[in-house]
Amino acid sequence: MKNQDVAHQFFYDRNGSFDRRSMTVSYGYNKFWSYGTVIGKITENRQGKTIFLISDNTFSNTTAKHIGELKYACPYYNIYSLPQRIGNSDFYIRETFEHITKNLEYYSTEKMTRQNNREQFTKYYNMLASLLEIKGFEEYDKDIKKQLKKHKKLHEDINSPEKLAEIREKQKARDKAKREKLKKQLAKFDKLSLMDKAELAYTSRDLEQETRQKLRDFINPHHDLSFCWFNGDVIETSQGIRVDKKEALVLLKLWQAGKLKHGMTISIYTVRAVMPDYVQIGCHKIPAENLQNMYDSITKQQKKAA
């Protein structure tokens, strides 16, 4: 019997069970298991109608497939996704409530200009609201309503194009102010190249940790860039990778000549993108300014040698 057949049988064999050792899924009465974790449960809402609870956490590719098969087989109109912890034998009421409220609080303080944060906040807000419909959560109704009231405005704002535009403008202003403040605090590094700033930020033992972190935040405000610098015969990166200098210089000169293309390799890494502002090699997204610093340093060394 296939897993999808077991999932289908689960919904129509309410008083039975399925537990075959050769299978990765099983069920008993109103609960469906993936390995050792309950990922689905048939229960009731507060009006006495049958509903289905399903795990919002997938844990693994196999369990994710099991969850998909359960959703496909489910004949009930109301399906509620709830957080689940690996190894749980039920959707525990207190644990579920605490997990949702904790995540809702967390994402409410994150930048709403980022789509993932908005999606996660909205997901947990709606998830919390759904608890008011599920039988068993009555003792938390007061706290649920309090949390929903607290986050209602933010929920409405991020789902309104006009309000979201205002949020983006305000965040842009805050980011600019923060960057200006950092710039003043790091004024003594102004004359250094980006390559030299990066080397200090990621390797210097002479700077205090707080100053190093501020320098990292200044040169990499969105935490999405990698940096590189010379260290003798190798080039080091902010991700702890060391590349032979000769290999790197070949691609660096190709880049300067406008001949670096997608698909070229450096050591075991492949060029994934060549953009005006950056070059991405493997998982390293290196600013063009950093690469220019390296090329200028090479040119300077060659002139001295001549």
C-alpha cells in the first residue's frame, strides 16, 4: 500500500488503525503519524463540526510529502495548520499557543519592508485567530484576543498597499539615519578602501569587537555581501575561504577587461553572476568596489616592480 492510499484510508476508517513497520506513516483513530510525530488530527471546532489539524512544520522532505498527501486526501472544508514539534504525539494546547504567540511577537519587531517577515507575521496572526475556532483552546481566549488586538493595526497596515508604502518610507529614513550615525562613529576609517575596511572588520585583533561589528554593519548593512583581501599568496574571504592568488588574479583581470562571464570557474567555485555592482562566485556576492580595490592594488604593485 502506498502512503497516499494510507492517507486516504485514514479519513474513512475512523475507528480503525494502520501500523505497518515497513511504512513511514501510520494512523490510529483520529491521529496520523509520520515516523514518530503526529502530523494530522481529526477533531471538532466549537460548533461541533469536524475539522482537521495539520502540522505547519515539515521536518524533512519525506514528512513534507506526507503532509501534502494528507491535505490532498482530506475531505473536510476546514483545515488548520498549526506548529508542531518533532516527536509530539498530539497537538498540545499550551505548547501550540505559546509557540504561535512567541513567533508573532518576534516577527512584529522585525523589518516589515522584507516580504518574508510580512508573510511570517501574517501567518502567525491568522494562526492565532484560528485558535478561537478550535475546540480546546477556550482557556486561552482572553490572551488570544489580547494579542490579536495588540497586533491588529500592524496586520492591517502591512496588508494595505498605501500603509505598506508608508512603512517602507519610514524604514528607509531610519536606515539612513542609522547609517549616518555609523558613518560619524567610523569617520577615522574614511580614507581606507573597502577592501581594507573589510580586512579590518573581519580579521583585526587590534580593534574592539564592538567597533569591528559596527564596521561590518556599515560596509554590509543588509548582511548579504562577501568580501575579499590579499594575504600573501592567497586571497581570503569573509566567509573563511582561501583561494590561490594566481587563480583569482586570472578572473580578476578578466573582470576588469569586461570578459568575465557566467559559468567561468575559480578554483572549485563557479561564476554565477556578473553585475554592475557585484560579482557572485559560488555563494560569495562580492561588491565591484572590493574587486576594483584588488585590481588597483595589483596594478600598483606591478608598477613598483617595474
